[in-house]
Amino acid sequence: MTKITPSTKNTQRHIAIIGAGMAGITAARTLIQAGFKVTVLDKSRGAGGRMSTRRTEFGSFDHGAQYFTVRDDRFRQMMAWALGTAPDVARPWAANAVRVLDSQGRTLEAALPSREPHWVAQPGMNALVSHMAAPLVAKKQVMFNQQVRLIERSANGQYSLQCHNPLDSSAKPTSMGGFDAVLLAIPSVQAQALLQDSASARSLSKSELLAQSFCRLLTDFSQKISAVTVSPCWTLMLAFPNALPLKPNEPVRPLGPQWNAARSTHHRIAWLARESSKPSRGGIERWTVQASAAWSQEHLEDDSERVKAKLLKAFAEITHIRAEPAYAQVHRWRYAKTDQALGSSHLWDQQTGIGVCGDWCLGHRVEDAFISGLDAAYAVLNRN
């Protein structure tokens, strides 16, 4: 990764970063390298964001991002560092040429040789961000199970964050303060809601300590983010332990189709991937199935069992796999794929020290999140 010379003038500045996905961890590492004190807060139990891995008794599922590409030179430098420090943290996936199928599993568009590798982190997609975050976690610079509900500004210009533990609804909110700047690295809808709530709390207060510029900035950022549109996604995870090798040390006999990944025009399903075909994912045959954006939106609030039954039916129609899975679970991503991006890599206000970043600023790729977090960190550096 690009070396940044630490500055002694930064050592007294404390930056809060909300979100421990690719964007948040990238920004945190960059700012720490420049000499800042950084605290990352995330409502989840680990780093990764949508680069998530579900671990089960049948094996793991990449139920968020399926793979990533390496196109930007800055991201390529980071990957060189990651592979140099942990050679097995990521590998190209052999299923980097996918096909398009109709609702009956017939090929509409043949698979073409890919011009670029499709990378997967291993042993799960969260491994890359976890590797990047490891030094921060070791130094207790990352706090998990902390959901930020409000951003408050004191008379001296510093910030405090009102947090709660999402795993304990009975716990009282806590306040963490002493921050000189706050960077939101969370999905656009969540960022907009946090900014709006924080602005409302400010505007309703009669205290003269609450600067009007802070309220205007939060409202302005919220309005800009409102132009971003993001689609939801229901994800189905399936395991078929009966697809066993014929002999010891032989590969698993694939069920159904011989391809490992495909896009689909089925009205319920947009993407299918054989998880067990990915590097370090061997063993029991497993599939990850992502529903289409339109269908996910239509059934966003449906009961999970109903969603599972409908997606299982569609999966069988496309793959012709009629076997009963030993494991079948669904996961709902409310903010999965960016339809309309912000159009700039980040938002940052030098006067107040409030910033926003995330993949949705540029698109929905892992690279987009990295570039957004990096650019946001450099904006903070240019302020100092």
C-alpha cells in the first residue's frame, strides 16, 4: 500500500469512523498511517460489511459480495500488499466466465473467456477486510456491536456519538466523545437517516452550543444522499451433503448443471453460484442464490419461510436440481446494489469535519468502496 509519512500535528486529532466494511477500514488504515488516532465503530460482530461470510455446519456461504475485480491501480497496490503479507488471503475464481440463462435454465448467452480475474477472498469473502482490519482490532481501535444513533457537537467543536448494542435491546445507550471529525462509512440509507436524526436533535435543542452550520451541513449532506437509489436482495443458501465423492480425495460430484456461476433472466433469480467451486470452499456442495432486485423489492417484507419456498422452486426450475437440501436459509439485504450512485467518491466538509463514504458513492463494487474510503481519508489529510 502507498506509504504516507506520519505528521506530529495529526497525533492529537481523533477521528471516529462509523462502519467497518471495506470503505471504513481503508479510511481508518490511511488515517492511522498519517498519525491520526482513529476509532472505528460497527454494529456487527466483525469487519466486512457486505463482504460477508455465513459459516454453517455444512460449510461457508458468501451471502453478500460474490467476487471482486482489480481494475484501479490503487486497489491493485493494496492487493499486492495483502497477498504479500498473506499469500492465501485471496485467489482468482475459476468461474470467471458466466453465462446468462432463461427461466428454464437454457443458455441465452454463452460463457465467454473473461478478460480479467474474478477474485474471491479465502476462506470467505470477509477474510480480505478482516486481514486489513486485524492490526486495528489488535490495538482495540475497532469497536464491534456499537450502533451509532446520534452525532452531537459540543461547544468546543468536538463530537460525541450516542451508541447502543444491537444485541442487547435492554442496555442503555452510551456516549463516546472527544472526536475531532466523524466519517460515515455505512450504506446510503443508513447514513442519510443518521444525518437527519442528528440534525433534528440539534435543531430541537435550545442550547446556544449547537452550531447552526453543523445542522445545515447535515441537512445538505442528507439531501445529496437522497439522490442515491439502492435495491434490496433476498439471498438463498443451500447445502446438499448427499453429493459426495465416489472415492476418497476425489472432488465432489456436482449436482445438476456443470457450470459454477450464472446470471438468470428468471423473474425471481438474478444470480446463482456453486459455493463449493470457489477456492478453499470444497467439501459439501453448496449454492448461493441471489434474487432479482424487482422481486426482492416486491417481497421485501415477506416472511422468510415464504421467501425461501419461492426461491427454492425457482432454483429447481433453473438448475433442475430436485434434491432436498439439508440446509436452506435466506438472508435479506435491504441495501444490496447501487442503482443510482452519488456521482462523487465521497462527501467531506472541512469546516465541520463531517464526511461520508461507501461503495454507493461510485457504484457497488468492492473496488468502489476501497476508492471511496481512500479518497475520503485523503480529504481529511488535506484539511490538516
